[in-house]
Amino acid sequence: DRLSYVAGLYYFQEKGVQDIINQIAHPLSSGAPNYLFQRVARNIENDSTAAFGQLTYHISDTLHLTVGTRWTESNKEFVLDTDRVNPATASSVQTGYLSQEEWTPAVNLSWDVTDTIMAYASYSEGFRDGGFPARFTGVVPEPLPFYDAEYVTSYEMGFKSMFANNRVRLNASIFTTDYQDMQIEATTSVAGVGDNTSKANLGDATISGVEVEFSAAITERLTVGANLGFLDDEIDSLVGELTSSGIAIDESNDLPFTPDLTAALTAQYEIEIGSVGELTLRADWYYKDDYYSRIEKIVETLETNHQSLDLMARFT
């Protein structure tokens, strides 16, 4: 009676092709750029297989330990078929293949402090597959370049609570996420090829933060809420020299989409209109501190004054 568990299998497969014809001006030889007509077919075939299991042991009526793991095997095949109409170039077919097998564990300890307050601490690991860039402005390299998988270790602790006869909710958490070989969007230069816009491995990084969530049913019809989040991001080390869009990246750069502060306020009021229906009025205000949308720390990628007010009326 103290042990509960879940187990399962997972399978995913996808196939796709992007077939395009374009015209570009590119310096295929010395001197002025030549016009290049080309047909490019990008073919992918990916599959992922996994088995997972999770056990929860109720140490006591209030203390619960959950342990789980997942085995994943993934395969990616990419075929780039390029047919160019220009005397200085030739048609080509490049093939890339990536295969990966990983075990990712998770552990969670929860404590029911009271009937309405639960505290927890968790540890988990995960990963994201590597892949292939798909766009080149010059001759496609052989073999195809690729970026490695990204690995993540996450630590989190916090509490969830309800007060005032379940009319008030207060949740809070503190977390740290460690990245190894973090993947980022970058425009890199490949020798003899030109610019390639895709993902690249940045290196090791850490994102830490605090989140607080509050909501309260002031009356049977009026509900208000507030959310607050703080983030701190650090590039711990670089996997190597990385230049994106001609800009050298170093440890002083900010990670993309990591505002120091985020906040939200909500209010919702429900009006009964006799036997006709119900009118719901809602207002949502969002705020995000300044952040960069790409790894290049330049004004062109800086998002500022990011706030919005949404008003909604719904009749049901």
C-alpha cells in the first residue's frame, strides 16, 4: 500500500522534405558576384524510442519519495540534395547521420507539512538532440557539419500552499539549471562555404531563479493574481571560439531570453446575466525586463520596454 508506480514505452517517427528553388548573388569566383540558380531539397528522417519508469514510495503518511529514469535512443538522418545551374558549380548530395542513447534520472522528495501546505525538493537530468545546419550560401561542405547534444541538470525546491478555506493560493520555488554544451541560435562562418544560420554549441552555462505565484478569490465573482520571477544567467565556459554574425562571443554575453525580472498581474470578474448566461471580464498585465533575443550582445537584438495589457470580455 506504500508503493505506487508507472511505466511506459514511447516511439516517435517523422519524415519531411523541403524542396525549394532560389536565385542568389554570390561570389562564386573572384570579381563581381555571379547569379546562382539552385534547387535545394532538404530531407529528414528522425526517430526516437524510449522506455521509462517511476516509483513513489510513501515513507509515511506525509513524506513521499519518487524515483524515476528514462532510457532514450534517437536517430537523425539528413540528406541535402543541391542542384545548381552554373558552370562554376556542380550538383551534390550530402548525407549526415546522428545516433544517441541516454539514461536520464529524476528524484523528488515531498513533505505534506499540513493538509494545505506541501514542500518539495527535486533533481532531474535531461538532454536535447544534436542536429545539422541546413542553409549554406556557398559550396556545401563534405561531411556535413553538425552541432552536439545539449545536456541539462536541474535542481529545484519550493512549496505549494492553500489558505483561507482554499480561497488563497501561494506557491514559491527556487531553482538552478546547469547546461552542458548549450545550444543557441547563431550565424557562423564555415571555411570555404560562407555563413551558416543554425544552432551552435555555446558551452557550459547556468540559469538560476526564484518564482512566486499568488492568487486569491476575493469574492465569489472576483479573483486576482500576481506572479513574480527573478533570473540570473551565467556563461561558465565556452566550448571553443565562437563568432556569430561576425561578433566574438565570450563569457560576458547574456543568454538569450533571460530577463532579470518578470511580473504579471491579473484580475477577473464574473457577472451573471439572469438565465441568459455569464459575462467574464478579465485584465492581464505582463512585464519583462530588458533581454537579448540572440547571443550577440548588440542593440539590434535588445528587447526593451516589454510590457502589455490585455483586456478580455467573454460571454458564455
